[in-house]
Amino acid sequence: MKFFKTLKGKKLKLPLFFPDATRAVVRSLDSGDIENTQTKGILVNTYHLYRDLGEKNIGRFDGISQIMDWKGAIISDSGGFQVMSIVKSKDGNGKVTDEGVEFFPTRKKKAIFNPEKSIEIQLLMKTDMIVALDDFTQPTDDYEAAKETVDRTLYWAKRSKKIFDKKTKGINSYDKPYLVGVIQGGKHQKLRKLCAEKLAELGYKSFGYGGWPLRQTQGKPDEWKFDYESAKTISESIKKYEILWGLGIGKPQEIVGCHKLGFNVFDCVLPTRDARHGRLYVYNADSIDKIDVTKKDFYSFYTASKVINLKDKSCVSKACDCLLCRRYTKAYLAHLFKINDTSAYRLATIHNLRFYSILMEKLKERSG
């Protein structure tokens, strides 16, 4: 059984799922609500907090955890995905160079986001795991385009490691945050392997599945499936690791599949975003004890807002012990969605987060 260590001296059993608290908040919940779902940690977004709070305001506190009074683990992404999305979108305004990402957060303001800035902000936020800035490979990139992103990712990873080592010099290794190198290369397995091996040579001990984890179905350009081949290549290319992070991987069946390959950390916006749209995750079992995540259809979706639910006196799930399922009926939740009351989003989000914390509990049981 592997553990995740926090800067506050806690050891958390792996695997772990970190819901996205992008701007230091899981929408519609407070920190107490998150704790009550038995969620062990959250993920915050470096770029958004840098833009919204600013370095000076972040620096006034003892990290993001103090700002939001969060007692659990906190991990941060590099902010690169958001910045790259701005630049690489169809109407993107900016450019990616070896120096960093040049973009325009407003029409009149130009900004440059580089590996050093990303690491400095993450260290200022005092998160338990930080990520080196990377140049993500588009799923449609050919070999040459993908190689360019891998080469730049490795160059930035080298710079990230250098500034990280400089800023954490003299700190005991146990008291340092994890530094994650992101493995890019898209559908090109040779590049995935190369990126993983080169990151290890740079001294990285924790790794992330980078880019879009999807692949076009051959002969069906509009059909996309999860790219397990790349997940397998990544896991097989690394001899030893502390953390193997499925960045943005959040569908329950894909989490189970990647966990079998050795991945032990996951994050995604899906459970919280779906909850606000009335889409709840429900185990196909009569109790928590009877949940079997090895079954093909171990869960299903429940649409809370359907009018027919206004007549239903049962709970959303018997295989859940969250606030919603312990206290309220399907009828009441349907009513809350019908009148657009914000408590509907709160209760649905609490339920979905508890679904994911139960999923982690079941995977821990399987890994011993």
C-alpha cells in the first residue's frame, strides 16, 4: 500500500481522487461540506488563482489551505492547460515558444507564463503536490508536431526542476511537495516512452498522464475512446515512482482501468459539474458493502430533475451514506432542481463527491 504525504505530516493511503476546486472552492460547497464527504484532498488551479488573487494576496497567508480553511491535502496543476487552451484554441491569440507561453488575458494586456513562474506560484500556495509546466500534445498531432511538444515539455521540465531545487534547497525531502513531470506524446507510443524515460533521467520521481487521454477510433473520425494504450506505455516505461497521476481522468470505469495499470492519483471536474446539472452517480448495489467495482456496469446515472421523481419517496441510493441519501427523498431533490434552488447543487455535489470517495475506498480494499 502506497501513501501520499502532505506538508502537514499526514500520510494518506493511495489511491486518491482530488475534485477540482479551481479557484479554491468547490462550487456550492464550503470546506466543511467537502470534509463530510470523506474526500481527502482537492486540486486548485495555479493560473486562475494567480490571476484572481495575485501573488501578493496569496503570500499574505500560509498557503491556499489557510485561505479556505482546508485541513486535507491540496494539489495544484501548473496552469499550463488553461494558458495553452487560450493560445491553441481556434481563435487563440498568443504563441508558444521555448521561453514560455505568450498570451493576452485581456485585449490590451500581454502576459508571459513560463516554467519558473508556475513553480514559484505553486510553492507560494504551499500545495502538497505541484506540476512542472508542459506543452500538451493535441490528440490529432502527427509525429513531428507531437515530438515538438515532447521536446519543449522536457526542456521546461529541466527548468522547472532547477527552480524547484533552488527554492527548496535545505528543506528535508520529506517536507518538500511532490514535483510531477508530465508525460506527453499523444498517440505516439515511442514519444510517450521517450518522455517518461527522459523525465526520470532529470530526477523526477512522480509523473502525470499528459494531454487528452482520448484517441480517435480508426475509420470513425468522430468517435473517441479512452487511450488505454498510452496509459499502459506510461506505466511500463517507469521503473519506480511515488505518484502516477491520471491528470483529468475522472470517469469511474476509466479510474478503475488506470488503477489496474498502477495509477494512484486522479482528478476531474466531472462529478461536481455533473452534479450541478442534476446528473448523479449511483452504485448498482443495495448497500456500500455490496459494491463491486470490477463489474462492467457497477454504476449508473440518475437524472434528478425529471418530473416523475416528484412522486418518489425513496432515496437516491441505498449504497451511499451522504447527507442527501441519509436525509432526503428523490422527490425533494427534484423539487429543489425544479425551483432552481442552490441547495439542489449543494446536495447533488455532496452526493457525487461521496460516490468518488467510496470508489477510492473500494480500490484501496482491492490493493490491500
